[in-house]
Amino acid sequence: VADTPMPLGSMVINSVSKLCRLGGSSMYTLPNAPTLADLEDDTDDEGNGDKPEKPHFDSRSLIFELDPCNGNGKVCLVYKHAEPVVSPDTEIWFLDRALYWHFLTKTFTAYYRLLITHLGLPQWQYAFTSYGVSPQAKQWFNMYKPITINTALLSEEADSFVNKLDPNKVFKSKNKTPVLKKKPPSQPPGSQKSHTSMTSAKTSSLAGNSSRK
């Protein structure tokens, strides 16, 4: 709806008192209702290559919601290897609406920096998924954070967004050396007078010769 406000710059991190654990209870109030663990897809790649092992909704992981993302998914704080003792190491994952996991960062500090870098724009977490952000969210990115929306291109071509400046051309002096015009050698006043007198004498002698003829 055109009159519905769009939250921009929304940076949400639930406090410790508001952390909600995921996967511990049934989704519905009906008896024998399925849990998130029952709906979990075990066909995902786990730890193949550079991909870290995804979280699990059962007792193998402890998952807490950090950001509900306005219903577009959930940013979760994940403790892996909860059995037999909970590991102190945590990771930040994004759970989309189809219950697929997408790795964000290894530490909360790194996630906090990502949150600030992306300005809390709507659906910014989807930039780290294979889906990418929606066309509507892409408009906000192009307006407020044009480089961030080209994350893949930036990682492949590190110099694509870097201004290539040649300092020799930028700071090259434009002032050309002025060409010195050669001035005629200045003659002393006495020599000018003598030259003038000699010229007048030659002129008068030529006039006398012509009159004699």
C-alpha cells in the first residue's frame, strides 16, 4: 500500500532479556504439532568446501533470535555443538522464510559492523544469500548504498569502484615557461644622436650632388 511507511535504517538487536530461542517448542498449540526440527531440511550441504556447517533446530545447536527483520526472516545467534557441553564459540546466521540457513559472520562484532555498513536498509541480509535482494530493496540500495549492492562485483574486481588517478597528470603544472622576447639592444643616447647626424649628413650630400647635376 502506498500509505504504508517503509522502515529505513532499522537496526534491531534484541536485548538479552528479549532473546527468544528457536526450535524448542511446537509451532502450533495442537497436540503432536510439528516442530522446526521436524521441518528441517537435511538435504542441505553441510560443511562442504568453504561452507560452514549449518545450524540445527534440534539439541545439537542453540539458536536465539537477534532481529526479526520485519517478517522477512530472522538473524540468529547460534551456539553450535551444544552436546555434551555448549561451546562458547558463536556464529551469526540468517534464516529466511523458507527455513534455509545463510551464513553471515563468525562473530557478533563482525555482524554489528555489517549492520552499520548496510545502514539497516530493508532486507539487507539477503545480499548474502543466493537469492539477492528484492527489486524494491535494490532501489533503496541504489539510492543510499550503491556500492554495497554490487558486493559480488566488488569482490571479483577490486578496482572496479576505485578511482584510478595518475598523480603525475593531476598535479602536473599547467604554467608554461614564458617565452622571452628578444628586445633590441638599447643604445646610449649619444650613439643615437650620432647615427641621426650621420644619416642627415648623407641625405644632405646626396641632395647636393643631385643639384649639381
